[in-house]
Amino acid sequence: MTWSLCMNNSETITSKENTKFKEIKSLSENAGIVKNNKILISGKKIILELLRENCVKSMELIVHEDYKETDKELLDCIASYKNKNALIVLSKILFNELDIFRTKSPLLIAALPNLDKWNDKTLAGCTVLLPFQNPVNIGSAIRSAAAMGAGRVVLLKEAANPFHPKSIRASSGTVFKVKLLYGPSLDEIISNTKSYSNLITLDMKGRDLSHFSFPENFILLPGVEGQGLPQKVRNMAISIPMQSGVESLNASVSISIVLWEWKRRIGAK
């Protein structure tokens, strides 16, 4: 089977003014994602894995007019979307505008997943709260949380969309496989800390992580990139020991280190 057999009778979109192209392009930003209730996923490996495991509600597949493929699984996938009239063919120039990560492989349009509200503050294990406003940091932190066995990730109101293309890419698709919930704002949590038992925050002036004992169940809260956390919650903070002269670590890196240390100690018990 060749790609040309799949492409027969597919109309190629060549104009930037095309309504469908404009809609797809808007999915690269949060406003377009929310308005259309759709997301854009890139990366051959990620897409095939998500489809294989039925992790997303797929809608349409996008290729360009000169696309060549030899992988049988992907060829079957392209043919399937073609048969469902759900294959979008773009000129190579337009496709490259959408393929911001230069994957040179098909792009998948899927339905925006619905997130449940975070209600139970006493769930077992580790609950990670994320206020990060950078979608790359959101994706990286979610990937680390999943890898280290955190039970759930709560997106605070300040947080970037976990289904932004950059978040999906940084998480390597993990955003579809971990328990994600939406939560209150960072200000709401900080102004009502008594409602959140075993709240642990991250701050450079907190207690040394190497001497800290994790409770059996806890909520982990890092600060917003660059701003950190208000003084009010720094008495609950732990810190990562570093060499002198280093100002700070990337927000998602800090989360990864703390979760790794927590997981290491659980395994040692």
C-alpha cells in the first residue's frame, strides 16, 4: 500500500483564508482550543500510541499533499481517516505553518477532554497542584508527576492549558494518561491554607529536602514561575539543596526532583 492510494480524490486546501485552515491554526493557542473545543496533537509516536490505547476522542487527521509514508500502522491509520471522510490534505506550505515542532508527520485533531473538579482534599498519596503559566512547564511537570506515581494533578486557575500543543509535546502525551482535575486559584489556596491538610510548598528558603519526612498523604504546591510563593506559605516550604551561586531551578525541574525523592523513599520502606 502506498500513500498515493490513500490520497486519491482528497481535495487539497491551499489558501490561508480557508475557513477550515483558520480553525485548525487557532488550535495552537488557548483561545482557539476553548472556542472550538478541539486540540491539535503532533508527533507520529505520540499520535499512534494515543490512538492505539484509545486515550483521545479523535476527529480528523491532517497531512500535506506531498506526504510520503512507509510505516504500515500509520498508512492504515491514514486510510482509516480517508474512508471516514476525516482526512484533511493541506498544501505543504500550509501544513508547515501548523507543524510548529517540525515533526514532518501527520497531525491529529481531537476533542478537548473534560476535567472533573478537585473536591476531595484528603486523597491518598501525593496530589500535585500546578499554577505554572508556561505550557511547556505544565507538560513537563505532568510527565514527571505521572512517572513518579503522583495520584493526581490539579490545574489551578492560573495554569496554562494542559492540552496546549506545547504542553502535549512536553508531556510526550502523558497529559492524556494521568488523572487531571481543575482546581481553585492560587490565591484561594493561600488565603485558606487550613482547609488543605499536609500542604507542602516549594521555596528556596524552605526546610532542606534531604532532612524532610514526607507524610503519607500530602499536597505539593510550587510557586508561579519567577514569582514564587507569598510569605504566608513559606513556613510550609521545603527546598532543594544546591551549590552556592545558583539562583534557582526551573519550576518543572524542582517538581521532578521532589517527586523523585518522595518516590525513592517510598521504595526504600
